[in-house]
Amino acid sequence: MRTLLQRNTLLLLTGLAAAPALADPRIDAITTGVGDWFTESEYTLGAGVAYAPKFAGSKDYQFGPYFNVHMLTPQGIYFDPLQGVGWQTQIGEQFVLSIGVGYDFGRAETDKDLGAGSDRLKGMGDVKGSVLGTTSLGFMITPATMFTLSAEQALSNRDRGLSWSVQLGHAFELSETDTIGLAGSVQLGDSKYNQTYFGVTQAQSRTSRFKAYEAGSGINSYTATVNWTHKWTKNWNTDLSAGVTQFAGEVENSPLLDTKTNYSALLTLNYTF
């Protein structure tokens, strides 16, 4: 998915990773006995189509393929193109801790096939990709309701800075085959992060069409998502998700924003075994 959308745009699809996880049986696998990685691990393979803006705040949208690949071992080690590689564990009955390494592909100043960027950003220069250290702590208020704090710190291209989010989500089990997940979140960034994705330096202003703008640290957006999961069989399911993000706070008046509201959607067919 990151080949289609930049890291900030992924926040528009928070429900894809967070809302379904509220009732995600993969969490149960953390507490199972230690077994062979290949025979005891749980795998999810899926594919579908995503619809999202070309970059955060863009008025132009694009469709692109989405590939869902996830592995979770009994020891809590996970691999996921969206989340990266890491380890998660359940602490007591209510807390879930996750620590890992991910990647932010950045943003281009030109239109890129299946990449984040636009010709409208010409002169801004590319935002280089960054290796990220990721941490999240979830508190299970009920078995179907989770409050989550997460943070991402750039380990390479450190000008990308630190971003974090606060999220509350709930999963409604409508039947044995259908679940609806709702989630709301607040996204924040330090001065480096907000400046990287929403600010314009004096040098960039001279080479682009944008006026100089300094984006300070703090809230940059609010996101609401809804996700519907339908199980066709024990192994097969479809996920349909939609999200809306409202830019606010320190970035609300950024000249890079063509619009203050972005929308997104994702449909996937998945096989879990």
C-alpha cells in the first residue's frame, strides 16, 4: 500500500489496521504455546484496490492495487508491509504493546505511478524515505473497544521527525459473519514532521509556487474511519473500509493543502490460515 500512498495518507486508512484489530483473533495467538514458526504462525494473504489522494491535502485522487500480507508467530513477532517488522505482546488482560521497524516512502514533487506525489508540488523537492522506529500501546477497555497511543520516529533521514496518534475504536459484531469497526483518531507531529509534509521553507518558496510557511508542532489532522468485515468461510473474508481526514491545528493554513478534507476507501479479499 505504501507504494500507492505516502505515510501521512496512510493515516486516512486507520481503520484498515486498527478498527479490525479490535476483534482481531491474531491477538489471541500471542498467548499460545511456543511452536514451530511456519506451522504455528498465522498468515493472511489478500489483494484489492485502494482509493486515496495523491498526497496529504491533495484535491486529486487515484486508484491503485493493495496487497495484504501479514504473518504473526506464536511468540508475537509480526511482519506486515503496512506495519513493518516487529514484536507485539499482551500485557495482562487489557494492554497490548507493539514495538517494530517500518518505512515511510516519502513524497515526490512529481506525479509517480503508484507513489505519493504530484506535479503540483514541483519545486518543493522530494521528501526522502525514512526508516521508522514504531511503538504502540493499546488499552482494551472492553474486548471490543480499544484506546491506542502510537508513535513513529525517523531513524534515517531524521528531518522527517516524530509523528504520533491517539485513537479510540470499537468493533460491533453484527452476526457470526459480519463485523463493523468504527474508529476516531487525532494525528500529531513535531515541528520537523509538520514542516516536512506541510511547511514551505524560504528556499522552497523561491523554487515553487507556494508562499513560505512554518508549520509548528502539534495536531495536524483528525480522522474517522468505518470498516466492514464479512466472513464468507472460516478462511475467506472481505474488508471494505472508508475514511475521512480533516486537516487542522498547525497545518490548517498550509499553502500545500488544496483542500482541508481528504477521503479514502479500500476493498480487499483476504485468505487467513
